[in-house]
Amino acid sequence: MKRSSMIAAATIASLLSGCGKDPVPSQYGPDPQLPQPKRGLLPNMTIAEPAKWADQRPTVPQGYAISAIATDLQIPRQTLLLPNGDILVAEGRGGSAPNLKPKDFIASYIKAQGTSPVKSGNRLTLLRDADGDGVYEVQTIFADNLNAPYGLALVNGSIFVANQDAIVRFEYQDGQTQASGRPVKVTDLPSAINHHWTKALAASADGQFLYVGIGSNSNITERGMTAEVDRAMVWQVDVQTGAHKPYATGLRNPTALAIQTSTNQLWAVVNERDEIGPDLVPDYLTSVRERAFYGWPYSYWGQNVDERVQPQDPDKVRSAIAPDYSLGSHVAALGVAFSTPTMGESFGDGVFVGEHGSWNRADPVGYKVVFVPFRNARPSGPPVDFVTGFRGSDGKTRGRPVGVTVDPRGALIVADDLSNTVWRVTVQKAAS
Amino acid sequence: MAVTIESRYSSSIHPLHAVLLAGTVPMFLGAALSDAEYASTYEIQWSNFASWLIVGGLVFGGVALLFAIIDLSRPTRRTPGAAVYFAVLLAAWIVGFFNALMHARDAWGSMPGGLVMSVITAVLACSATWFGFATPRIRGLR
């Protein structure tokens, strides 16, 4: 019944949107093809149909192995590797955006079909593999009663957690399995409405600043411009004082941040706007330039004006710069991590990107972890699949990748918020 | 040929039918005015109002359509004007439905098509209400 009604809805959608299969334009790299914006009367939607992994596993390249190191979590999003090899997992679901239009009620119901029904954990879970055999025998709650924790960073012996409404700090001693007390608030973060609630976090190389990714409060200003104060930007927060300033703006939803160690440069993956077609607008990976404006909401990929934003702001559009590297439209990049040479020859220089997967596209994309190769500290080629099989050829979706973290011992940690699992991909032998 | 009229009064549409039919006018008219206000101020709340007023108009108009279909199927109620009334109300409902989809677009994406469709829907709803109430129905015509 559910399935047939979904098919009926999809059929109606494809009729009303007045478009069949389009060839997917080449959308990787610094200069993606951008078709004209278009939208039928109904948006194209293909919602993940969740299924259990059972004895199946995600697919990894030859020379690599994957195992589930933690299961039955409560919506794992981002992970943090601690100096002793322990892994912290931020678990939770946030957002309190009210449904404003009839469409919001329908869309929120449909989208919920493709996510985990598990209750928000609002906690940090610690995973430990004491004997180094790849089995994380300890799975314990490090801290709870948090508010939709997402971004994590370790700076000078303190663990910083970006809740959906504030950055908080835990003092941390090596080997600790439980926080020694309630966290101390560093600074409040913009949290009214919280349409895009995730607060990504990274620390500068010198440990002086935190960078916080704050998503927009709407797809494309449909909650009004007053809701967008302090949104769609990256903040720079002083670790000592909590004082903040906007570091870069016009980044619609910067869902993960990472520092490139060779240059100390901040990088981000950003989710771009919806509802102007299956191939607009590409989500992207970019170095984040201080004081730069990346377009949202007035324009996309540089200075392509979005007519849905009124009144327009031609001066802002003229100041908008294009990001570095397109990951493809609607892939929903939610994780980014720089690799190390220990990840093997083919995957040693570049970034891993966790792609949660599309919902507003007839032909689903994402649902995998890709590797963007770098050379001379810049992206140097098309993305390569690293972990796939989250969405099977049977159309069923068993997992959705979020945060990715590189373990310099030669492993990639992948949080999966659909099956509530943390995966660990390890190098088996030197990949060639 | 003799015609016997059992009642001196013409029968208008059922009172509930009347309320629902007349109710479509302020709904669809309100949506058109809200859209006009959004178009002139860019204040997004007007667009939200319009979206809900259109849905309200569709609910009222949808039930009124059911009444109209029932009236059409009953010979004592069926008059030439009833078919015209039904057709105009159906047209208002269909345009209103597509207008609701148009209003599901984010921000200015619903414009200017949404305003045009809202005006058309409002005019059709007014016409349908006119025809619905103006149609003579003689009770007990044998």
C-alpha cells in the first residue's frame, strides 16, 4: 500500500514536473555545467526506502576492509579521534523549525520516511579498542543531556562540542571514558528556528580559534530575511573568550569543516539550494577564504542570480566568489576529512567526503563516501568512490553516511545515521 | 397541459452547501489579495497566508462540489443552470489546486504565476457562487 502510493505519487510528480530522464551533466570539479533553473508544479523526490543491513556490508576498494565498530547508536553524526585512539561519536537530531506552509507538513512527513525513527541521543558515546585488534570492545556514554551535538574538536586538552544552540567545553584527560562533570558553555550559537540545525566545528592549527559552520534558516529565504541574521556563514570563535566574528558568509549550509594541515587552511563542504532542478545547485567542497561571500541567498556558484530571492541585491551578487570544487547537485555532503599517507597510495593525498544522499531528485545520487584526490594542496581530479553500497541496486537504502574521520593508523571512521552504526574502513595492504 | 406547482417557493441550494460555496469567495479572494500584498512588499508572511487560504478554499469548494454533483444527479434538483454552476465551480477548484502547487514553491518562486492564478481562481469562485445562488430551482415540479 505504502509502496504503491509512493509509486503513484512519483508518477504524478514526473507528469507534473514535465520532465523525464535528463542526461546528468558533468558536475565535478572547479567548473561544473549549470543548466537553466527549472521546476515543475511538483518537485522531483525519491525518498530512501530504509532496509536492514542483515549480513550485507558497504563496499570498499580492493585492499581495504570494513567492519561495524558500533551499532545501536542514537543517530550518530560526527566523530572525533582522541589522541589515544578512542573515538567520540556525537549523536542527536535537532531543529525546531515550525511548518509554515501546507507544503511543509507534507514534505516533512515524506522526508521522515527516509530517516531513522530512533530518538535523538543528545549524547557523546566513546568507543575504545584497547588491544588494537580492530574490535571496539568498549562502547560507553561519555556525556549525555546535550542538545543535538554535532561538531566536535579537541583543543589543548579540552573537548569542544557544538550543540545546536551553543558551543560547550569538557576538560579531558587522556584515557578518560566519562566526562568529569557538566560542560562549560563557551558561547551561544544562532539557534532560533534552526531549519538547518547542524553546527559543524573545527579548530585552527594553532588552537586559538574554533570555526563554526552555521546553516541557513531556509532553503531559499522562504522564512523571510529576518530569520537569516547570523545564518549561512562560518564563525570564527576565540577559544579563550568565546568572542566571535563572521569568517566567511553566503555559505548556505556548511555541514562539515576541516583544517588542511599542510597549509593550515580551513576547508568546508556546503549543501546548496534545492527546487530549481535535479542538476542545480551543486554541493561543494571549498577552501574557506576569510571575509569572502559565497553567494547565498542572492546567487549560486559565483554570480548566477537566484530569482527566487526578492528584493535582490546586485552589489552582493557582484561580490560573490565561486567555490573550489563541485561534488554534484543534491549529494548532501555532510562529512569531510583530510587523508594521510597511511590510507594507502591511491587514497593518501586528498579528502574523504561523506554523502548522505539526495531526496529531491528522481535519480538518487550520493549515498556513499567519495575521495577527492589532491595535488599541491588543491583538488586534482574527479571524485573516486571509496565506500559504496549504502543504497543497493534493489533501491533499498541500508545506510546514509554522515561524518568521516581519518585515523592516522590507517583507517577511516564513517558515521551512518540511518542504520545507527559507526563503520571503520581499514587498509589491508598497500593499495596500488 | 396542466402543471401543478406544489410549493410557491423556489428551493435554493442546501444551507450547508450555501455556506461552503459562499465561503470559497473570501478564501480565494483573500489569497489573491495576500499574493498582491506579497508582490508589492516581498513580506513572506503574505505568501504563507495565501497558501493556507487556497487550501481552505479547496476544502470548502471540494465539499460544495460534492453537493453540486448530488444536485445534478437528482432530477428534482437538476436544472440547466445547475450544470453551468457545477462546471464553473469545478474550474475554480482545478485552477485553485494547481495554484496550491504553485504556492508550494519557495519564496518568490511562486511569483508571478501564483498571483495570476489566484486572481483567476477568485474570479471563478465569485462566478460559481453567483451561478450557484442564481439558479432557479422549482421544488416539486412534476
